Amino acid sequence: MQHRDADSLVPLDHRERMCQVFLGAEFMSDFVGFPGAAHGFRGDDARHGVQPTDDWLERYLLEAHED
């Protein structure tokens, strides 16, 4: 899960509630914060946002599939 703390579309409390839902469902997730960034992927945020997503997909989907 990624969140930008200057996001005017998705309030920070939504992220906190989602994290609790994921934990309760035993859903494997990671949190990546983007201080000062607004909603969406632009500029450096786009470049920095792709890698954590790729890492999560590889860790939780590819490794699970290989077992």
C-alpha cells in the first residue's frame, strides 16, 4: 500500500483503516509513504513507487506460486 501524505483525494485515515482490514484478513501487505506528495504517480514519485510494487508482487505472488 502506498500513500502520499499531501493526498487531497484519499485521507490518511483511509490508509490506517485499510491496514487494519488487511491485518485482520491476514493479507500480506507493506506500506510505503511518500512525504509531501499528492495523489498519483508523477515525477520522482512515479520512479520510486514502481519498485516497491514490483518487490511486493515478486515476494507475495511469484514466491507463493513457486512453492
